[in-house]
Amino acid sequence: MSLNPEVIIDLAALKHNASLVAQAAPYSKRLAVIKADAYGHGMLAVAQALSMVDGFAVARLDEAIMLRKAGIKKVVLVLSGFMSQEQVDQFARYDLDAVVHSEYQVGLLNSSHLSTPVSVWLKINTGMNRLGVDQSSVTRVYQALQLSGKVRLPMKLMTHLSCADDMASVSTEQQINCFDHCISGLSGEQSIANSAGLLGWKNAQRHWVRPGIMLYGGSPFQGAKASDEGLQAVMTFKSQVISLKTIKKGSFVGYGATWQAEKTRLIATVGVGYGDGYPRHASVGTPVLVAGQKATLVGRVSMDSISVDVSQCHHIQIGDEVVLWGVGLPIEEVAEKSNTISYDLMCGITSRVTRVIKEVDNGEQN
């Protein structure tokens, strides 16, 4: 065990989760979402491992260029599209797919001097109200792209679901119906479903699905665990016990003296804190696995350490392994106790944490 906290990335679990995407949406192409360094898992390692998918989606142009320079040949879609003439040129140079979500982007295309057309996914705002062409403008923008001469035809059509994580919400059906109304009479492959959409809303499974969180073993649904869908944790965040201290009844632990022992307790100090990406706002009672046994957080999270009540655990020693989330401890449990979501925890691991890629020796290459 390293003296530093570690994040173990299990590529076998990643491949397992990708196979579940194929089972859930067998008639759709798969665009794996690997933005934000693959949700903190390592973008290049994840892309190279996912040889079975049909393409990748990233948030920004620099992420896409990094993939191309690493030798990734599949479709790479940049979800933010382009914002300048220089960026349009780079999309063509690196053969990248662009989301067109605003009318100003059509003007950038038309004023370009491209020798090769750009692949475009026209994004429609169906209720998310973040990125996407307004419903009243869809036909006009679509026709402008068709006539520009700078777009590789046929283009693709897409939208993004805002509430698919809530199976009780009526918003998802409304968005799907809105999308279908907007594209009536327009040709092109379609994409609606994110992880929650493809698992929970079969009518959102179109030509392309865009799995993100489920690839990494996180549940896309409110109040659910990944294991409910058969998903496996790809990221396991670990550290170790660096101190053990018996404290008396009435003693306080941590900054601000916010936690007080109601009786004699054995407290383990664990070498991980918010400086490593453990959530500072994790509340008392947040679960932790110490030597494979469930224990609970006490006191405030510090920059470099947390305090854990191990009074009910057996034979705890200095150097024992501590699992903060991952195999044996669902990340959703920690997120709930920290008033956040699993995405935030995955993306929050800092650069001082040692990253270990658990390879799969099956001869596959991207």
C-alpha cells in the first residue's frame, strides 16, 4: 500500500459496464462520454480500453485533440462545438464532430475556407435551456446547415434530457415528444439518451446513445445504487490508517470541536482529506471501510486527514487499508452523506493522489 491515497481504476469493470450498455440498447451505436478526464478516471486509458464503442464525446476541443494525438481514430464529438474561426479550422484538421447549438456557429461555418466539410450534430433545446437551438429555429438552422457546403451530410440531430434521473418526472416524455415534433420531416441519425435515458426510457434510444456515469459504475438514478443495474465500480479510492487513539467520554474530535464522544471511543486517523478530493462536507456518519469493516466518519474533514470511529471494528492496526468509496462501498452512499452526487466525487480527485490503472490482459487494442 502506498503511503499516499490511491485511486484504483479497474478496466475490467469499465468493460463490463460498457457491455451492459450494449445489452440495454442493442440497436443503438454507443458514444462513450469521457469528458472531464473521463469523470476523473483518466481519459486516454478509458478511451483505449473502450475499443467496443463507436465513438467518444468530450466537452472541449482540447480534449478531442488530445484523443486524436493519442491515436484515437473513432468518432469524437465535442459537445460545446466551436466558438471561433480558428476552432472551425481545427475541427476540420482533426476530423472532429461538432455540436451546433447556436445560430452564430452557422455563421462561423459559412465564413470559413474549409477544404473538407465538418461533421455536425444539430442540438435542439427541448427544455434543458442550456445549449440548443430554439424550437422555432430548428428548421431554419437545419436548412442553413444543409446549404452551407461546409457540413458533411447527412448531419445528426440531438437533444439532452434534464430529468431522466427521476423516473417519476413527466419532463422526459415531454422532451422526447418535443424533439420528435421539431425534427419531423428532417433526415439524419438521432441521439437523445444519456445513461438514465437509455436505461429508463426505451423510446429515448435512437441511433446513438451517450452513456456517461454508468460506464464508470455510478447509478444515473436518484436514490439508487449502481448495483441495482448490475454496474460495477471502476474507481476505488483508498488510503490507510496512520494513527489510532483512544479518547475518553466527553472528548472532542476535529476542527471546531463539532463532534463529542458520548463514551470511550477508538478513533482512527486516515491519511486522506479534502486536499485529495475527499468531500469536505461529508457529514458525521459517512460510511468508511476500514480493514473491510464498516466504520463511520466523525468530526470535520481536514485537508490531509479524516477521523473515523472504529470502536466496533476488530483488530484495527496502523497501516490498515481504508476504502473511501468503490469496491465494497458504493460511491452513492458517500455522495448522499456529502450532499452531492457521485459525478462530483469522481471528478474531484486531486493530482496528488496516486493513480493505478488495473489493466485487462485480453489482447485488445484500440
